[in-house]
Amino acid sequence: MFDVLMYLFETYIHTDVDAMVEQDALADELTQAGFHKEEILKALAWLERLAELQEAEAAPMWARSAPDSFRIYTQEELYKIDAEGRGFLLFLEQIKVLNAETREIVIDRLMELDPPEIELDDLKWVVLMVLFNVPGSESAYQQLEELIFEQPEGAVH
């Protein structure tokens, strides 16, 4: 499923192709690209849930927290998101790329992915997908994109 999400994100987001494609046509295109129907349906459901989360009138109860609150991860989340991933999410909060609401959306979307454990690179892509889809997060998206893709200048010693 993650491969389908990556394909869609790279094809429709980074190439500025019109993202308003009918779901059946999109499924056909993905099938022709070599993806399995089951994975396509899972990816489309994942994206639909992301859209529902970002279009909600108010933040879901699980995303409401005081600014000085601390996130406690469930056992399932601890297993799926390793210490490096949790540290990266905390770092993104500290530099104001994520807030409590977008952090919770990221965690929700990570938990719906197939692999039992999430790699840091995959986590970064999910954060990008979430920020791209949350209105008002354009600056945070750009900041994260620069953080991830910017190559250091000069010689590395």
C-alpha cells in the first residue's frame, strides 16, 4: 500500500498534475502501473481517511491537547514507530513543523500502514503527505521538504 501512496504522491503532487481524477480512472491507471487491486483500494481508503481528518470542522478529541502536554504512546504505537521515529516527531513539534493536531493525524495515518514497523524515511513521507493535505500547513510543508531534501554544502569531514 505504501508503494501506491508514494506513486500517487510523486505523480500527482510533485509534478503538479491535476489531482482531480475520478477514483475509477485512478484505480485503472494504478493497475496499469503494476499495482495490485487490493493495495490500490487500501491506499485510496487511506487517502480518503486523511481527507476526512483534515476536513473535520473541529479537531478530533484525540488531537486536542494543551500546549504543554506530553504525548504518551500506546503499546501498538511504540511497536510500530521506533524510538528514532518518535524522536523525529518530537523534533518536528519542537521546531513547529507539527502541532498537536497534525502530529496526531500523522500517527493515525502511520498506524494504518501495512508494515509492522515504520522506517524513518517512510515516516518522513507520511508527514509530508499529511502536511500537504492540511490547509494552512504550507509553510510547515515547505520547511520539512527543505529539511529532508536539502543537501549540505561543502565537504563533509
